[in-house]
Amino acid sequence: MNPDYQRLSLADISCYTAYSAVDKTHNTLIALHMIGYEQAVRSNWAKLVTSKSVYNYINTCLVETQGSRDHVTMKTMLPESGWLDMWLIHKQCTIDQINPRRNPHFYIFTPDEALNTASDTLKAQFITLLDKAINIPILPEWSEYLWQEGDRKKLIQPINPDDCRNLVAYRVIIAAPAWASIISTGLKEGDITF
């Protein structure tokens, strides 16, 4: 199923978007997909990242961007169309850029139409980022247990679906002592093993 696109008009020229996620609690842009003529996409991207502090509405949610400090850009020119396909993704979603000292949480997301088939991918993102964020050795096989316990203890918090467009997103609290306790209990009770 193809997602529906809507106009995105942050600058004087519009492009299109099909995917976005906003953490309204923290006025944070988690992910934004933009597609359209190269100049239109670049203009809207520039509106988000070229100032030290900018406020814009995405999905009717006010978000603050701090220049390009908190986000990475991924882009591809679409062949023979002159269109640019670009994602702006929060650094707390990426293994290379995650910084537990800068933010007390990280984000994971997946397209909502793929949620049922992508739950393993979502949990792989979760376990990889958690391993890096809390600096405690974690085995990939523990992902299901850690997900269930993290959810139960409110360390994994779903982002309101109304603040997302065709994405499902989660905020994961980086609290090394709480995660260490979950791991310790799981090992003691045999729910996880080395």
C-alpha cells in the first residue's frame, strides 16, 4: 500500500511529504521525509536547519530545530525526474550519532504499513541503540525480553499516533541503572541467558 502524500510548505515553495514523526512532549522532530523538485526540497530543508533555533509546524505540532545540530540528512536524486528524495532524521535514531549525554532518550521508528512485518527490524533498532546508549553488553537475543520489560516499566514510550504521519515511533528512556536492573533480574530468573 502506498502512503498518501501531502504538501509541505515550510518555505516559499512547496514539496511533498508522506512520512513524519514528532515528539510533541519535547517539541522534537524525530523524522521527516520530503520529496519533490530539488529546489523545493532544499528550500524546505534549509528552513528547518539553517538557523540556530527555528520553530515550525509539522503535523500541526510545533517543533524546534537547532540548525543541523540534532539531525542528519539522507538524500537521493530520483533518476530522470529531477526530484530529490530527502529524509531529516534525529541523531538519537542513528547508531553513529546517538549521544546519551546530550539526550536522556533515543527514538526508533518504522513505516506504519510495515509494522506487523517490521517488528523484528524495530526490535533490532531498539537493541542496537540501547546497547550503545547504556554501555552495558546486551545480546540481540534479549530484544524481546528487554522490549517487554522496558514497556512494562514505561522506559519504552509510544509516540502519539496523531503526531506521526505513516510512521510508528517510540521514545526509549536511557536510564542505565533501570536497564541494568532489568537485565540482572532476567539473568537471575532465567528469562535471558548468556
